[in-house]
Amino acid sequence: MRIWAIANQKGGVGKTTTTLALGRQLAALGHRVLLIDLDPHASLTRSFGIPLDPPPAGVLELFAAPPAELATLCHASRIPGLDHVCAQSALATLERRSANQPGLGLSLQNALARHAGRHDYILLDCAPTLGLLMINALAAADRLIIPTQAEPLALHGLDGMVRTGEMVERSRRRPLPMSILPTLFDRRTRAGNESLRQMQDNHGTRVWEDAIPVDTRMSNAATLMAPVEGDDYPGRGLAAYRRALDWILADDARALEQAA
């Protein structure tokens, strides 16, 4: 079982879209995939058509005492092999609870350890906030994927996210490989092209050599939720994510080989 955290401390860079796009394409390859929504805004949950009122059972139950089993919180999607776990707005209260409830920092890691063998890939869609939920995700992850918009302001968020990933890697004393995905790229603009070059210059081989282009079709949840048939990807954005997945999987294979 491989666990990927999709995170960035800046909002609006395509984290949820990246989670959905990579997850649906892993499922199309025949893998059992679970997407977990760790954002109190619950964009991923809404993409699956789950009403937020009344709040669904979901991630919050993993932080209860005693915690729920992850398998009891999974929902199947329209895409074969793709399941998901809902977020709730009450996740925003966990920061306050952590002061009186020791051990919350490892709640997700413990839940995932008990879930071993049920899914091949688990993708964690993180909120754009460095707090308890993101630290939980990074502590549990085998890989950090950082979607980053190809524009100047997003580069500052990228640098901060890389530093956070390196800090967590040192504290947990095992590797946390990083994959930086340039997103929302408009090759017609000078700012976009310069930002992409700067990203690649600053972070080297951690950055995908290509970029996910702006594609308005990906803003439609119905497109992302449609089952994949063969190599028929609706739009250039999803086709780019398919190439990005190949790159991530190749780097994941190298990381596993080095750890063996």
C-alpha cells in the first residue's frame, strides 16, 4: 500500500483536482484506490456529490476516542476501484482538541496502518494550512506531491511546502520523496513560462519537466467523475495528468528499489 499526500500551503493551486485526476487514473490501471478528504472545506467530498448537511461520517471519526475503523468510512464511487472518505467542517476544531487529547498527531498514520492491504494507493487531499491535519498526512505519507500553479506568487508557497516536507522527513527519520507538479500552466503568458523555468531551476529533478495546462473542462466535477475507458481522456488536462502519473510512478519505483 502506497500513501501519497497531495499538499501545498497555498490555496487555489489544484490540489483537489490533482487528487481526483491521479486517483481516477490509478483506478483505470486496475489499482484499488482510496481518496481521503482532509480539508474542512470538503471540496473533494462535494465532488462526489455527498451533501454536507447533515455532516457525513468521515475523517473526524478517525480522531475519536476510540477511533473508527477506516474501512467503515469508505464510500464507493462511480469509477470502479475508486473509493473515498468524506471530510466535515468540524475538522477545523481538531487544532483546539489537540491540546487536551494527546496523540492526535499520529491518528491518521495509525488508522492507515490498521487498513493495510485493503487498497493499493491512498491519496490524502490536504487543506492549504500547516496544522494538525497536514502534519498527520505528511507523517503517514510515502510521498509528497506538491501541485503548484505556474505563476510568481505560487513559488513562495512552494518553497514553504518544500521546507515543511524536509522538516517532517527529518523528524520522522525516513525518506519523504517529493514530486512537484506545475499546474494551471498557460504557455501563452510570459509570467507562466518564467515561473515554470524558475521552479525547475530552484528544485531540479523534483519538478516534472512538463506541466498541467489550464483546461476549463477539469473545473466540471462530472468530467473528473466519469469512468475512464482505455486511453480516451476527455481534454488535454487529464491527458497531461496521465503523463504526470507515469512520471510519479517511475520515481516511486526507484524510491522503493533504493529502500530495499
